[in-house]
Amino acid sequence: MSALSDQLVTFAILAYLVAMICHAVEYALGNARAVVPAAPARELVGAGVGGSGGPVDAPATPAAPARVSRSGDRARLAGRVAVGFTALAAALHLAATVTRGVAADRMPWGNMYEFVLTISLICTVAWLAVLWKRPSLRRLGLFLTLVMVLLLAFAELKLYVEIVPLMPALKSAWFIVHVSTIGFSSAIFLLGAVPAIAFLIRNGYEQGKRSFPYTLAQRLPGAASLERLTFVLHAFSFPIFTFAVIAGAIWAESAWGRPWGWDPKETWAFISWVVYAGYLHARATPSVKRNVATWIAIVGCLTMLMNLFGVNFFFTGLHSYAGM
Amino acid sequence: MTTVTDRPGRAAPEAPRRRPNRLLALLRNSWRQLTSMRTALILLFLLAVAAIPGSVLPQRGVSPEKVNEYFVEHPDLAPRLDRIGAFEVFGSVWFSAIYLLLFTSLIGCIVPRLRDHVRALRTKPPAAPKRLDRLPQHAVLTGVAVAGPGATDTEAVAAELRRRRWRVVVRGNEVSAEKGYLKETGNLVFHISLIAVLLGVALGSWYGWQGNRLLVAGAENAFCNTRQQYSEAQVGARVDNADLPPFCLTLSRFDARFLDSGQPELYRATVDVEQAGRPARTESFSVNSPLRLGDANVYLLGHGYAPILRYTDRYGKTQTSNFPFLTSGDATLTSEGVAAFPDVNVDPATGKRDANLQVAFEGLYLPTAPQQPPFTRSEFPTERNPAVVLVAYRGNLGMDAGIPGSVYQLDQRQVSNGKLQQIGDKKLAVGEKWTLDDGSVLEFVGTKPYITLSVRHDPSSTLMLVSSGALLIGLMGALFGRRRRVWFRITPAGDPAGGTPTAGSSLVEAGGLPRTDYPGFADEFAQLVAAIGGGVPGDAGPADGASAAGKLTGRAGEGRAEETGPAGTREGAE
Ligand code: HEM
């Protein structure tokens, strides 16, 4: 069962890789002939900020419309295939996580390898759910699949461990409550960084910047809708994260004898929490520009990554699953 | 009242005074600056940044040994860092300054908002603006049938709105309604809970106490809860030693289970508890389920072994040491310790003790000793092949000088100045005896388990729990609540202001204003208008009524444009 899980992870990585390549093809084809007029109108309703909305401002090429639309069709096809492969990858990923859990006879969150496996799975599933509601965001899939390939390959190469039962300290009902909510909210925060970065690029594009990263945004949805999505994901995740931290404190009280002790993980959770609270405040304050607020969200994401990876590598604390 | 919270904006209505008091003005300005959202944001960031060194550098409260190591490794840097409190970040002046400022700012922010909100909860939804068509949402319903005077229609509209849990007021032919007070309520609950959490922290540090100690199995090692019994204790400023609740614990049993890989699987301690006013009882506790004794909780932190070493001196008198050997974080429980016998070799003839004939054994205890030398490290945490590896010393242990030494180590000064001499070393399995040069004998009898405990009392834990719960609930309200207003104006048939309504029907005009960022408002508004259009009872007959809902005009469908609007338009709309 454990070996099956490992193989499934490998296949999932391959599927993500294919999805990523298809997304890249979609980009390449789409940008080669940037005049496709029929972007889904629903999403692209006049983006307010820069005044220049949607793809309208691409130079009107006199190229033969037939060729244009053929390349556009092909781009769209590539995009659809990419989504198909992402879904396949998600299915394999799910199977890998479930078999790992079955093999270990517990929730698959006992160590960092399993934790990364689970978080990235939630991230993909949430992404597919977002895509279901807003198909026009499809192009962001390039970022997402890239992150997935990197994350899973890293987990497979650097974090892999054999299955072992839980440490006594982890045997508690709070294990499920705390870890599932932390995992879920971390996944949504990570996913939230994708539209956040896309917004920053797109926003620059809409303000007339045409240098390297901004050109990527040519075919992205309007800045305002990306920003909105960023906010929705963060606002959704923040209370769950808050709950997870509180649940962690309750657990720490019974396991370590104190609800809060500034262990490195606790310290970084506090930092993330404060930064995300800062993001929500900045966004609720009209005098703070939206791109400033979004940068705060990205800083928040970096602090989460620091907590997920950095803290486990650089510091020793009660969370590093060492000793009693 | 608005949701915009940039406080400096409020300065405007202040009338210029003739002779402004500079100091007062400065104070007022500083206060305004402090309570502005911008300042709060900056303070939040400072707080986040200030917390970082707390995770990078070792902290005294978390791992004092690591701080000492740091001092050894960085002899130049460490004292300088220490001076600025870098090893106690979370208790340092600058960290406290940031959060105290933040909380002052928070209080300065909450108080006016609380006042405003209470006022808002008591006032009725405001009268309709003159021109409803200027609002973000607007719709006109024509052909709504009415027979009687306009009053019946407003009542019907009001009833429908109330059914949807709007707060409604009817003024003449107008209905004003507002909903979503929960947002601000949640917001205030959230921020007040934050203050409560901070209060809880303060209470805990004043009235709480905690102590750590080690408890060896057996009735002769029982521990009773007094200040002197703890090796390390932190007692809050407002706690008297007499406040510690009386109870006694005896470790009767300790179970540990490990996998073959050495990874621990289970720890469980069983203790006999004697508590004032209650019959003695036996309880078990483990890592995730502490022993809760009312005013104190007992947590299991670690465990190890205390070798039983029986020494028979040159005159044939026997003494037994059962001192715990400490583990040094090694997963296989290799432990180190000392068995000191200061009162041996008393000459039976004179009854005098010779201070230079004291004996001590220092060394290792290996729960699973290897088959071959070197005997320096245990191979497994349980006792599969227990052995002690000891060095014997004879001489003056230096215990009489009154200098408190560690009970886990020999006084090395005595060794280096030659007053204490090494007389051999040996590995002993259980039951083995070692005869020293003077004919005295050491026997390794066996071991007893010990556990390390933390005993704590935190009087604020309930407050913290409740306020965290409130914080979470308030947070949801603040994030997901949506304040919005709608107005309905009903113009009876024939009213010139209503354009040219058909005879026997009236014109209903509706406007809506979301007061917070709320992209779904357009949909809600459209549904509301449709429900009211369809629901207005027409006495003239169902034929007219049926058509009412269909004739929806206006901009209700346009709501999507709103989500692209620049930030803050809604908030500023008032
Ligand atoms: C520990 C620090 C703080 C945290 C974690 C925190 C968290 C939050 C959160 C999550 C929200 C909801 C955001 C939203 O409604 O979009 C909020 C709203 C708000 N907070 Fe804080 N807060 C903190 C400190 C402060 C301080 C010091 C102030 C006052 C200066 C403040 C003023 C506000 C205001 C005015 C809102 C409402 C924004 C709105 O409704 O549009 N907060 N806070």
C-alpha cells in the first residue's frame, strides 16, 4: 500500500507536469496572436483602475481572422487539456494521499512529507473549485501547476520518510482538529497567493507597463476581479486559520502544559496571523492602495512558507516531532 | 456613521479656537495619529517583525540551556544581544511597547466605534434620499395594482422586508430598511475579545504559578506541593507561597512502549494522589491528558531511570542510593548521574566520620548496554540489558563547605585539587558486585523509573478560552456580514410625480445602497424587488398583480460593475 502511494505520487507529478506544459502552450499560442476578441465578457467587464480594460488594447493586427481564430482555438484546446490533466493529477494525488493514510492506518499528517502531500492536494482541489466558478481564470493554472510540480518533487526528494506510527505527543483528538484546519487554511492561503501575484502583474499591465513580467498578464482576467478573488480566498481562510491556532493552543495546554509558549512554530503562526490581519485591515481601509494591500498578502504567504518549511529545517522546537 | 475608519479625516469639523493650547493640540493630534488605521497597521507590522528574533535566537523562557550554549559560542555578541533583551524577546521592553501601543490604539479605536454602533442600533433606518435613481441599485416597478390608499402598500412592503429580517421603518409613502448590523457587532466583539485575551495573559502572569520537578517511583520519594519541592518554579507576582494547593503524589508505575526503531509509542504514569479533604486515589496520566487536580494541572514531560546502588563500606555498613540519572536528550535514554555516599566509613569504635573517606560513583546508566565495549551509549530506550558504567571516587566530596553543588555532578574542584581521587572504573550489570581496593562493595541492585513533571496553575485559562471563542465568532461576523440599506417609495396612481402610471395601479420605486464591499448586493436587490413586486397584494384582481413582477426596469442587473469600482466608494457614499 505504501509503495502504491509512492508510485501514485510520481504519476501525479507527471500529470501536473503535462498540465503545466499544456498551460504553457496555451500561453505561447495565445500571446503569439493576441487579438482574440472573444474573451469571456462576463469576467472582463471594464476594469476600473487603469481605465484600460481587458485585451482590447492589444495592437489590432491585420492578420487573417481565420488564422487568428485557429490559433485561438488551439490555445483554448491546450487550456482545456491542461485543466483535464490537472483534474487527473488531482485524482492521482488524492489516491496517493488516501493510500498513504490507509497504509499508515491513521490520518496522513504524521510528518512533513505527508503534511505537504495533503496541503498541496487541498490546494489543487480548491483551485479546481475556483476554476469551476470562474473558468476565465484558467490561465493562472500555469502558476499553480508549476508550484505543484515543485512542491511535490521537493516532498518526494527531500522530505520522504517511511511510514511510522504517531509519536505519543500526537495521539490526541486535537491532532485531527488542529492539523486539518491548519492544513486547510494554509492551502487556501497558498492558493490565494496565485491571484495575488497575478493581480500585481495585471495591475501593472493595465497601468501601461509592457516590460517582462507584465506582458504575461496580457491575457489574464481584469485586475479588479483578480484582486477580489485574492480577498475572498484570504477572508475565507483567515477565520479557519484563527480557529486552527486556537485549537493548537488548546492542544498545547494539554500536551505541553501551556497554551502558548513562543515555540518557533507558534511564533511564526503569530507572525502570519498578524500579517494577514494587516492585509485584511489594509484592504478595508480606503486610503491604502489595493496593490499595497496585496503585497501584504504576499508577505503573509512567505511567512506561511517559512512556517511550513523554514521552521522545521532551521529551528528545533516542540513541533519538530522530536522526543517526548 | 461610516465604515471608513481613517480617523484623521475626522479632524475637519473641529472649529478653530482663538488661543489654541499647544500642548493640548499636540496631545490631541498624537492621539488621533495613534488611533488611525495607518498607525495600527504599522504597529501590527512592527509586532510581526519584532517577533522574528524570538524564533531565530534561543529564548530563556523556552530553552535556557540553548541560551547558555549561545553565550559560549558567541562570547562577544551574546552579552550585547542580552542587553537589548534579545533572549527574552517576548518580555522585552520594546516588544511590550509595541503591543501596548497597539492595544492603546485599539481601545482608542473601539470606544468611539462602540458608541457609534450603539447609537446606530437605536436609531431607525434613515429617510430615503430624494433621488433613488442616483443610488447604486435602483429599480422601478410599474403597474403594481393598488386599490386603497398608499398606506396598505407600504405595510405590505414593510411586512415582506421584516420577513426577510430587515430592520424597517415606514414614513408616509416611504419604507426605509437596513440590514447587516452584525458586521459591526462582530467587528467590535472581535476587537474587544483581543483585549480580553491580552488581559488573560496579564492575569495569568500575576496569579499563575508553575514548577518543574522530577519524581522517582516509590513511596519514599513522594512529592508534596510546596514551593521548596520544586527544582525550578515561577510564581506570579500576586501569588503567595501559601496559595499553592496542598496535594501529594507518589509515582507507583510508569509504562513506556517503543517501536523497534526506538520511536516512542506510549508513555503513561500512574500515581497515588492524596488531596486535602479527599480520599486517596490512583490516577493515570499521559502526554496528552494531564492530571487535573482542581487548582493545579500536572503534566508529564519526560522520564528516565534512577539506578539503585547499594554500597557496603569497609566496616560492613550498607547504604543505598536511588538517585535519578538524567538523560541528555538522547532518544535511547543514555543517562548520566552520580551516586554520592558522604556518610560512610564511620569508624564504629569512635563514631567519627572521616571526611576524607567519603565515596561517590559517577558515570552512565545504559538501559540497553551494547554487547561489546565501548559502553558509552545505550542501544534502546527500554531496559533490555541494563548496566551502569561507573567511576569510583574516594576523598572529600566538598559537600560540607556549604556551597550548594549539583546533585547530578561531582564537584570537579575537589577532583582537580586532589582532595577527591579516582580509584577505578567498572561496568556492572544488574546484580553484579564490585569490590573496591579497601574491601568495600558496590552492588547494582536495579532501577526505578522516574518522571519529570510540570505542575501549573493558570487562573486565566477559562477567560482565554471564552475570549478566543468570542474572537472567532466576532471575526466571522466582521468578515462575512454586510451592511446594506434599501428604500421603497410608493407613488399612488395619478400622482404627477410618478410619471404616467396606468389607472388603478401605482408606481413603486426602489433604491439600494451597500454600505460595505458586497458584490452580491445586486442579486439580492433584484430578488427583493421581484418578491415585493410579486407580493404586493392587488385588491383589483390577480390579473394585474401577475404582471407586476415582470415589469422590472432599472439597473438592478448591473451590479457586477460594482466589483470593479475603486476601493472605498461604497464606504464613502454617505
Ligand atoms: C492585534 C491586532 C489586530 C487584529 C489581528 C485585527 C484584526 C481585524 C480583522 C480580521 C478585521 C476584519 C477586517 C474586515 O472587516 O475586512 C478587523 C477590522 C477592523 N479593525 Fe482590527 N485588528 C487588530 C487591531 C486593530 C487596531 C489596533 C485597530 C484600531 C486602530 C483596528 C481597527 C479595525 C477596524 C476599524 C476594522 C474595521 C474595518 C472595516 O470594517 O472596514 N484593529 N480587524
